[in-house]
Amino acid sequence: MNKTRLFIRTSRGNGIVARTPGRARQRGYTLIEIIVAFAILALGLTLLLGTLSGATRQVRAAGDAGRAALHAQSLLDEFGNLPQPQHRDGELEQGRYRWRLDVEPWQDPSPRTAASPTDPNGAHLVHLRLQVEWGDGTPAQRIEVTSLRLVLPPAEGVSAP
């Protein structure tokens, strides 16, 4: 590789000119280049922070939905054996979650024939429909769980609950 040396002439005041090694004029960044670099950096940081805040919202929404599902499971365990059609509602966590449970007799969608009578004192199915809402109750902030439960007739000598 060919190395080139640059010598700068300096005068010492006594008429002798000395040549000393030096550098060529140093080039730095211009103000425009620095402003453009900061603008690109600011744009990149804005996009990064926007992505992080969106991810934070999604994590919170997933946490709320998971907590609502746990509440729904708990409520179905508590009220899952209601033998009579009824409606119940309430709140959990100081009103953060609201719930409504509807218990209705299940209607068999298959066509009935006259040859298939039903026993009024036999076991029957009830349809449970539970809605748990949080926030403002938009569809993204609501879960609905449906279930069928078999209700057994009360044993002889035991009153129904």
C-alpha cells in the first residue's frame, strides 16, 4: 500500500522554514447531517415505543380475559347444579368483573315423536349460559360460557335443594 505523507511548512521567525508532518484539513459532520441523524433516531424510537405500548395493551387484555375465565369456571362450579330455571347476576373484584348466569331447561333440537314420552320425575338436562364482562363490556371484553348439566331427581325422602 502506498502511504503518502503530508508536510506542512512553518516559519520559525529566523528565516528557516521547517517541514513537519501533519494532517490534511479535518472533515466533520455538518449540522444538516446531525439533524437528519437525530430525526431518523427519533422516528425509530417513536416506532419502537408504539410497538411496546401496543404489546403492553395486549398483555393486559390477555390477563383480564384469563382472569375472567377463571371467575367463570369458579361460578359454574358454584352454581352449576341449579335444578330450576333462574337468572342470577353479580359483581367480582369490587365491580371490575360483572357476571350473569341464566339456567334454562334444555330443549332437544331433534324432532320428538309421540312414541318417546319423557319422565317428569327423571333426570333432565339444564342449559347454563354464563357471561362475564369487564371494562366497558365490548365484545373484546366479554366471555360467554355455555354448558349442559345433568340434574338428577331428588332421592326419595330428600327434599330438592
